[in-house]
Amino acid sequence: MTESANPDNDAAADDIALMLAVKTGDERAFESLVVRHQFRVVGTVAKMLGGDADAEDIAQQVFIRVWQSAPRYSPSAKFTTWLLTITRNLVFNEMRRRQRARLVPLDPGDADRPPAGHADASARSAPEEIADAELQEAISRAIASLPESQRMAVVLRRFENMPYEEIAKVLKTTVPSVKSLLFRARTDLRERLKAHLDG
């Protein structure tokens, strides 16, 4: 397969072209970037914070930062890597703000709902639905309890299917460090979810 035939490469090239247009003050190019990436940013923020109550507000801050940073933008990495680095910075700031305010990171009432494309609930029994909802809630709580860097590595790898190299760039670390973070996170998650998995 040639490079131009790869849809991922085409999308990455389109992102860079749009961002270079944004750099010149092109608002329509900026709107196109927001439309292309808003669900990724909102989803990442929601998973990092253990719920989606503030995810849209923080995602809006991410895109404001993209607009403000546009004059200094240089396409030295994939646009999505740069975008998720900004997302990481704002999410980590929010997590630290919440810690200082001693807020609980996850309210069970705001737990992440099962993702779109989940099995049709109408085809399942009530006990199965309850058990699945409890497991989803437990997974959200377990991810929300991880240290910042581990949590971000898990979200980017599991939910964004991001390669180790790109995760390393977002977290400003090395590939071996990312693998170590993921190993520790998975070990911790297995331990926290043991009761649910054994059941």
C-alpha cells in the first residue's frame, strides 16, 4: 500500500493543512478541526476525569488553547499528538485543582455510560444489564483512581488505540516508560476489579 493510499496518512496530512491555515487566522479551517476532533477530545477528558460532567467545558478550553497557540504551531509531530498533549496538560491541571479542592473524582451518578455500539440492551435480561452497568461503573472508578500518567496512558492506548510512540510524545517520556506505566496500570486495574472479574 502506498503512503497516499493510507487513510490515516491522508487524515494526518489534512489535519496539518488545516492547522497551517488556522495559523494564518482562518476561522473556517479551525471550525473544521473542531468538528473532526471534538468527540476524541471530549471522550478522552471524560475518561480521564471519571465522568462527563465537565468534559465539554474542558474540551472547549482545549480548542481555545489550540486557537491561541496557532501562531506558534509547527508540524513537527502529528496534529493529534499535539492536540492530545494540550488535552493532557489541561486535564492534569483540572485533576490537581480537584485534589486541592478535595473533590471526589467520580460520582457514581455520573459514571461513564457504556460506549456507543454497545450490545443492544433490549436483547439482555435485567440482571445482565445491572451486572454490566455495575462493571462499567467499577471500571470507570478503577481508571479514575489511577495516578495521572498511568490513567492517560490507559485512556490513549485502550480508547484511542494510539501507538506507544505517540503516547510517549503526549506524556513527554520514552516508549519503555509508557510500557512500564501501562503494565503497572493493568496490574492495579486487575487487582481493583478482581471481585467483578471473579464473579
